[in-house]
Amino acid sequence: MRTQVVIVGAGPSGLLLGQLLHKAGVEAIILERQSADYVLSRIRAGVLEQVTTDLLDEAGVGERMHREGLTHSGFEILNQGKRHRIDLKTLTGGQSVMVYGQTEVTRDLMQARSAANLPTVYGAQNVTLADFDSSKPRVTYEKDDQTHVIDCDFIAGCDGFHGVCRASVPRQAITEYEKVYPFGWLGLLSDTPPVCEELIYVNSSRGFALCSQRSRNRSRYYLQVPLTDRVEQWSDEAFWNELRLRLDDEGRAKLVTGPSIEKSIAPLRSFVTEPLRFGRLFLAGDAGHIVPPTGAKGLNLAATDVKYLSQALIEFYNDKTDAGINDYSQRCLRRIWRGERFSWWFTQLMHTFSDDGPIAAKFQQAELDYLLNSESGLRTMAENYVGLPLNFGEPTKG
């Protein structure tokens, strides 16, 4: 079997890359270890930057997003019982974000790929990469007790933090940077109307909380919890009671509770791999970097990776140039580190770090006092939240 590009991973990154390549006439096969149903069952964030929504439109899958997604022109910070609205639209000259669940993005991309009858192999086991340091890489996998070999020109590793692609690179060729945070997010999904039309980020003496949504009738809430906690310890009633304690009177009055559809605890980490290209193997999305979810950057950084990678591969085939391929890692990493910095900073700003002692809380409140009462501080927060322009800081051509 032969194709031009093998994409490992059928999450939103891999599917989006496959769709963009297809529209440009580049052949790709997607391999996914899990089933399609399993991929769609994964609950992830859903705040999309303009760069990401534009890319989904470019891929031809934005119609339902624009019909059902919720445009947010601001968000709220609840600090010491007082709310402050961050007016994204005013502070950034008209920009906003789109609330549309990652599961729905994945579903739209899956349906587009299926409608075009493009090859996706679910349940591909024991995926093995070979010769990606040469001009003739290949990928081997097992399916239905048979071994399959795909010869290709390039391999795109879109298979996440625990995937095979980064693990296939020699350790001496990689530098990894990592920070693990001393807490996790306990998330609860419920078919209840959101407590607010916009997201509320809560800085509370009891710990961080986030009130978010997936639609006008489906809400997603998070609580900062110790890493030692287990989901089984948290009944729905216990979750709602703790959330009430972290909200203000207005939030408690408007909170509608109900049975959980899903509950999980996610650890928080900042992680970056350098470089992101190894011969003809490229890492994109969570395979190359992880951000804490506080800044809503994970899917958006992955989409930018896919934008750069799709451009590079299309230029290789259509314009016979290696320029985009050679610049891929550098271009991605510059944007990734900006997203990592903002996510780290916003996490430090909003969470309780009990091991750092009472002085840390004083520093945190002093910074919030400045930011929330300074137009420059608010603009910095807003510009980073909506996402910097795709070409921000890049040399001007011509």
C-alpha cells in the first residue's frame, strides 16, 4: 500500500490535516488506535480562536459550527466575591471567541472525511514507524490479525501525548520541557442551562473553579482538586455543593444542577518537545506540546500546527519547495511558547498554590488588582485569550 502522507491519530488535529490535504489534492491515510465511537466519547475543551474557526471554514466543515456555536465577546473573572468582565471585543478591536465543543469539531471532520470516502483505519494496533530519517518512510500496523505496510513520503504524528510518534524518535534527538502542576481539574458535564451566558473564571480561597458551556442547554463545570482525589470520591451532590461555595450570590442563585453525564479528573501540565520535525516525521498538537486548560489554548495551538504543516506539505507537492517543511518546527514553536507562557501565567493567576505559603496569595491578589484596574493589563489578557494573529512577530516578506 502507498500514499503520500500517513497521519497517525484521528483526533481533531489528524482529521483537520487530512481534510486540508484532501482539498489540495494530497493523498493521506489516517490511522487511529481506538474506535470511532471512543474518539467521539472524549470530552475536551471548546473555546475556539478566530484562527481556528477560519481554518475549519477553509477545510469546509464550519457550517454547523457557525449555526450552533456560541460567539462570546467577553468572559468574567470572579475574584474575592466580585465580578470583573473582560470585554474581548472592545479590548482587541472587535475580536471574539467561539464556544463549540471539541467533540463536535471532531464529529464534523469525521463526517466530512466519510462523505468524501477517504481512508481512515480505526482499531489500527501496534503502529510502527520506520525510516522516517530517509526519503522513503513507512508505517506498519495490525488490523483483524493481519499486518499492513504503508509506504509514504511523510508521516504526521497527531496521536497525542502518549502516542507512538514521539516515542519513536531517538531520545538524544529530543529536548523536552515539562512542568507538572500540584492539582487537577475535576470536570462535570450536565444537560443544564449554563449559569452565565459567558465563561466565569473563579479565583476563590477554596480553589479555582470554571463555569463554562457547550451549548445553551449543556454546561461544563470544573473544580480545582488535589491530585490525590479520585472521581469516585465526588458524588454529584458533593460537586454541586463545592461549586456553590466557590461562586458568588448571583452565581448560586442562577446555578441549575442536574445529574452528571460525565465526570473526570484531568492533571495539569505544561510540556513542549523540541524540535517538532525529525526527517520526514512531524509532530503536531498534543504529540508535541501540552498546555494547562486554563487559557483554552490546546486545540487552538494544535490547529495552528496543522495550518503550518498543511501549507508546508501542499507547497512541497504543488510548488516543489522544501521551505515550509524546513521552517515548520521553528514557526510552530514560536507560537507554541507564546501559548504556553499565557497558559502558565493564567494558571498561576487563578489557582490556589497552598504549598507556596500565604505570601503567594498576596502576590496573586496584587497582580489581579493591577490587571483588573488597568486598561493595559486588561488588553494584554484579552489579546492573548482571543489568540495572537497567525503571523504575529514573523518577519515581513518583500
